[in-house]
Amino acid sequence: MTRFFQAAAVSALIAGCASAPPAPPQEAFFAAVRAHCGNAYAGRLVTGEAADADMAGASLVMEVRACSDDEIRIPFHVGEDRSRTWVLTRTADGLRLKHDHRHEDGSEDTLTQYGGDTASAGTPSRQEFPADQFSKDLFLREGRAVSVVNVWAVEIDAARFAYELRRPNRHFRVEFDLTAPVANPPPPWGAD
């Protein structure tokens, strides 16, 4: 019997040394973004639609500002405009992306808290978020029916973080250089 228990103990030790299975894609993605908490990065607009002309010449900075086990807040500054924060949240079924838009006094904008949940596992480097029902209702109420088919995406790899919006006849994408952190910007409007 003693040899049996010794063999079992050795087997358990060997099994414990085996490499762990890879993290599910959404967990790996969330961890990759969270690893940048406290850092800010400069970006550039990589799409050229007329609707985004005001951003083309502006300073674009994102900061992975506040991170918990279940939420990551990423302010996106466009020049002096500190109204936008992307909020990534873990849910029971995947990940959620919301857009927290604030006025300079910290009050919520009329168009805020829109976004969606992942509809698939995605990959460790890309997650997509189709508009949820709250967002569709908000867009319809605000006269923005074209936005009910929005799909947002966030990508991350060793060198780049990207945020994207797609719908028919609309593509917006901004990319940030993760290899060169910049000075942290002032807090976003409405931050405590």
C-alpha cells in the first residue's frame, strides 16, 4: 500500500508541474488589457471618414485608468475633450463594453452607457460587442436609427490597442502604440 500512495503522490506532483491549460479567450483578453493598468498611450486615427475629421488632427490619448477584477475603465481623450470613457466589464456570459460620456461638469451626456455584450468567445486579441437592446432603444429615442446595428470591437496585442466601430457605411478605428507609454492625462470628466 505504501508504494501505491508514494506513486500517487509522485503522479500528483508531476501533474501539478504540467503547464496549465490556456485561459479562455475572453479571460486572456481581459488580462491583457488589465496588464496596462496605470499607463497611458498616444494614438492615431487610422480611418479617414469625413465624420471624424475633427479627430484627425487632435491629440488622441487612452489611459487604462481604473482596474478591478471585473471592470476596466479606459478614458479616451481627444485633445482637451475628456468626455469619453470605455468601460469593459466581465459578465456571467462574457464581456461587456459600455461608453460612459460626460459633460465637463461631470453630468452624464444624453448619449451615454451605450454598448453591448460579446456574442461569441472571440479571441485573446479581439472581442466584438454588438449593440444591446438598451443601446438600440437609446439610439431610436435620440433619432440615431442608423446606430442600432453598431458593432464595436477592441483589439490588443504586444504592440497595439485598437478601438473600432463598424456598421453599414461607417467605419471608425483608432490605434494606440503600447510600446511607448506617455504621461498620464488629467482625469476624465466625472471621475472621482
